[in-house]
Amino acid sequence: MAENGAAAITVLEGGFDPDLILTDLMMPVMSGWDFCKTLKGRAAWRSIPVVVLCGMTPDQRGKLQVEGAFEKPTHLPTLFGRIAELCGV
Amino acid sequence: MRRLNVGPVAEVALVIAIVAIGKPVWIPVTLAFYFAFILTPPSDALERRGASRLVSLLVVVGAAMTLFLVLSSILVSQAADLATQLHTYSAQINQKLARLGGIGLVENFRRAMDQLGAAFAPDSEASLPTTAVRIAETPRLWQRLEEAVRPILEPIAMSGLVLVLTLFVLGRREDLRARMIRLAGPQNVTVTTRTMDEAVRRISHLLLTQVWINAAFGAVLAVALHLIGIPYGLLWGFIAGLLRFVPMLGAAIAVLLPSLIAFAIFPGWRETACTVVLFVFADIVVANFVEPLVLGRRTGVSSLALLISAVFWTWMWGPVGLVLATPLTVCAAVMGRNVPQLAFLTVLLGDEPGLNAEVNFYQRVLAQALRDAERIGRAEISKSSLASALDALLVPALALAGRDQNQQAIDDATAERVVGDVGKVLAALAPPASAKVAHPVLGLAAETRSDAVLLQMLAMVGGGRVEAQPPAERAAAVDAVVRRAPKAVIIASLPPAGSASTRYLCRRLRAQLPGCHVVVLLHRGVDAPSSEAAARLREAGATEVVLTLGEAQKALAALSLQAAEAGVSGAA
């Protein structure tokens, strides 16, 4: 668990190799938008699926290069289903 | 505005100035250290047998001095005799050249010989044009004394100084070493002591062995020249031994004078040719057989560095610099290898390649010099095998491109171009396998274009055992494989990019094709293999994880054998 986007980048730079990243958009230090942009800009991390969980409508959150986006409150079976699908489980 | 950094240039200029201006001080000091390095092993050997420091010093230095005096007296008498005979030889050379005719080069050489003969002829003053000289003042007695004594006293004073300094350096070698260690830094005294001891031991061994080899070279030539009938054999042998310290050019320079003498005194060409052949043959034998055998594979110093060093030190210190150039360069290279602060000297002077093979290959691809890259690849294949060459050069080049792309040292377009060019070099090095086996293993690229090129390599080393699936989005790729229901699948993956996709493929294939043998080629490129990554892949459903193309080749062979056996038992 990373507290914000910048902390997540530090963890990834340390060699952490996740199957999927679940992130919020409204975060201190580095927002979810900037985090996703950084992630998809680096060749080594491009293939990591990203699922966004936020309290915004699709119009409010804008265009995001992610594999899944869910509004809060979230229907958990749907969220878990998508995560399982992206991880190949 | 950017300021020009002149610091390093100023430092180099300062060092050169100190070396040039301090010549009268540095030459005896350097000679003393050189002799101390050479005399350390015999002195150590005597002390190991129970001799005290004083006794070992007296014996070793005394023996060296005796040898030096005996040799120098013989050499001086031979050189003096040669000087008196030189005008005779030059006249004989001149006559022979005149018989050869007025060819341009020969004619020039003949004129040079004329001048040389005139200079050394006893009555040469009579033949030279005279110039009126008015002596303004008769030199005083002390001036005349100084002029007469200086040529004799200077070498004696220098020899005495070198002798005293050598005695001190040799006698207090441990103390000097301790001071050097203190200079290098007291943080890690044990390691520094060990490295300094090792460096000093290696330098001593190397210099002493080189002295012995060159002395033997000179001695053999002296005897051989004497047998051919050329006078002053000992003098030529000594000069040849001394000049052998200059790489490549030394023997070529040393052969000039004895072959000229042979040319002068013998009526035919046989003796001259014998002299030249003797020098060339002896130098080839020593350089290619004796030195590698005695000194090990190599001295660790590049020939170019030795030549540049010879030019530099001759410019700085004259003939003494020429003789000291090789020992100084060898010392610098060995110190660079053993003292971390001086590591740059190894890069500059050492004979190791400037870049590792894989970095050299990657650099050539990056510079779009694909012919060079192909040449490096072919050389590696001729040394080992296709799979080893791909493991050692092409896959690391893909990994290095990925690493540079991640560190944003190169942009995405350049990285893509490098991957494409590695593919082109691959196609030039080995054509795709045309033979097909009955039950090929399906090959999947984990995700990136690098993975796809790795899969191409796998297909080549697999010799028709791998059928590469066309690139597709990962879910579509799994569906395509599942439709064909293969017995075995191999996934090509070059981390760190695409490692999540590789695990995804393993999980989906394991879930949808439970009986399928899933092999992952997890090539690490230039990094050490990660056991954790392999464990996670096994956890995700991989049956087998291989780390190199060589291992993949073996795994494919084993799978083919299993498929063939299954086919036979099925038919039965």
C-alpha cells in the first residue's frame, strides 16, 4: 500500500513488480492522473493493468489511460471480477 | 553562459611541466625505484633463507654493480673501437652503394654515409671548409678544468646518486609502502595493504622477468651475430636487449646498425640477410612464445599505450626515457588495476577491450553501424554457438535498450529502432529455421517488441521446434492458443517490461489448458537471474522456467522427445 502516487512510483522503482495497481485519483503529493501518466510513460510499467477507484463521474475524471475505472460506492463483485479478469485468474 | 572547464587540462599541463623541469631529479629517483623493483625479489629470497637486510642488500646490489661494471667496461671498449672503425665501414658501405647505381634513395643514403665517414675520419678537419674564428679571451683554469672533468664526472655522480637511492629504497621498502598506504587512506588499512603488497609483488615480478627475457634475447643475438661473423656482437646484443623494452619498434631499430656493419664488411648479401632474419625471428619467438609462456597470457598493457608512452618519455627525458617508458607504463597499469583511486589508468593503458562485448554490440547497433554489429556477432558465433552468441550479445542489447528507455536516456522511437535493428542483425546472422517437426511447440511473445524478437531467436535456436504465434493483445493471444489446444507452449519474456503480462498468460493458459506444458523463457539480459521472478511464474502456472536461450534449446529438445515418444505409444 502506497500513500500517494509519488510513494507508489518510489516503490516501483525499488523493483516491486505488481500484477495490477488499484488507485484513487484525489491523492496528496502526486494525484492519480499524474501517477497514471507517469506509469504509462515508462516502458517497464506500461503493461501493468491499472484500475481507478474514485468518487467522480466519467465526465469529471476525464480521459484516463487505464484498464478499469469505478465510481464510489462501488459494486464490489464487479470490481473483483474486473481485477480477476485483468490478472488472468 | 557556459564556462569552459580547464581544470583537468591545467592539471595535466602542470604534471608535464613538473616532469620536464624536474628531469635532473626525477631521472635518478625513477631509476632507483626501477632498480629497487627489480632487486626486491632476489633480496626477499635471500631474507627468506635467513640473511639479514644488510647482508641481502650488500649481496644483491654488489652483484648487480659487478655485473654493471664488467658489462659497461666491455661495452665502452667495443663502442670506442667501433667509433674508430666507423669511417672505414662508411667508406665500404659507400663503395657498395656506388656499385648499386644512382637510384634516388640509395644515392641519398650514400651521401649520408659520405658525411658520416668524413665526420669520423682522423683527418676529417682537413677536408672540411674552414671558418675564421677569433678567440676573444683565454678560458680560465677552472673553466678548462670543468670542461675537461664534466663529461666524466656527470655520469659517475648520476650513477652514485642512483646507487645510494636504490640502497635506500630497497632497504626501507616496507616503510615506503606504509607511507603509500597512509596516502591512499587509512579507512581500510587491511585491504589497502593487501592490494599494495599485491601490486608491488606483481610489478617486481613483471619487471624482473622482462629484464631476464630481454637480457636472454640480447645474449642470444650477441652469440648468433658472433657466429655470423659480425664484430661487436656484445654491443649489438646489449642495444637489442635494451631496445626490446620499446614494443614492436625496438627490434626493428636494433637491427639497423649490425645489418649495416654486415653490409659493409661482407662482399655479398648473405650475412646482411642472415642478420635481419635473425632479429625478426628472435623477436617473433620471444613476443609470441617466450613472453606468453613466462609472463602468462599477457602483460596487461596495450601496445599502443606502450608506444605512446615511449614517444612521451623519450620527448621528456631522452634515451633514459625510452628505456624507462615500458616499466613506467606497466607500473601505472598494475597500480590502476589494484588501487581503486587509480582505476582510470587501467582503462587508458590496459589491453582489455574498452567496452564489454555486449555493450560494444549495443553501442554499434545504437550508432546504426549494423555491419560492425554483425561482425561482432559472427566473431562470437565462431567462438561458441548461435545460442551462446545470442545470449551474450543480442539479448543483452535488447535489455540495454529497454533499460535506457526506462531511464529516459533514449526516447521510445530510438528504442523501437534499436529493437528492429537487433532483429535485422539476427536475420543476417542466422536465417530462420526451415525444417519443421511434427509437433512444434507454440511460441508466444509476452508483450513487447523485444519479447517478439526474443521469440524469433528462440525459433532460430529451436531448429523448427517452435511455431511463433503472431503478435496479439494478451487476451486474444490466449484465445488463439486455446483454440489450437497444444501440448506445449513457450513464452518469451524479457523483463522488466511485460512481467505482469507473462504471469497473466501463465494463469490463463493453466486455467484453460490444464494439461499443457508451459515453459517460460525469462531472459534477464544483462542482470543476474531473479529466483523470485521465476518462483512467481511457477506459482502463476508455468511448468518450467528457463533463463537463457541455451537452456530453452535443451527444454525444447526434451519436449520434442516427449512428443515423439507419446506419438509412438499412441500409434501402438
